[in-house]
Amino acid sequence: MPLSKRARIEIYLPERGRNDHARLQQAFETELLHTFGGCTVIKGIKGLYKGSDEQADKDRVNLVYADTPFDFDEHFEAISKYADELRTAALAASDEESILIVVHQIYHSL
């Protein structure tokens, strides 16, 4: 059987141990569950980045992701708009400077 090309949406959320962050993550989980029929959550990932002082900083990050039923290329504009709306909602609902939303194509064997 040929592989099926899909779009995967990934949301990387800093783990802060606060109620507002837990609610934000729950909101994303619920959104992806209802929009795409499910999602995967991976907690406690170590994230490394350079701070403004050029020193290495680390964060604990939770990843929430879902595979869409949409072909990445054919629905690029709609997927891009959806990702922008997720990011805007996340920044409005939190005190984070940035929240990473990633969309890439994957292939499913069906």
C-alpha cells in the first residue's frame, strides 16, 4: 500500500508547574482531540536554548501533537492559518514570550 502524506501539528509548552500552564495544555489537548480525533502528549522533555546573555538555558517542555487527516501540500494555507491561530491563543492565554508551534509533513502507512 502507498504511504499517505499528512500534516502533523506539534505544540511545545514550557512546563512551569502552574495552574494556568496546566489549563493551557489541557485546552490544547481538548482542541486537538475534538478537531482531529486524538493527540499525543509527551511530558518532561528537556529543552536547551541560548538566552539573551548567550548562556545555555534549559527548560522542561511538554509536547502535545496530532496528525491531521489533511495532505500537507494541498491544505498548506489552511494548516498555516490554524497554526497561527493556535499560537496567538497560546500567547494571549499565557505569560510566555514565545510558544513553539511546528507543522511538518509525515507519512502514514495505512
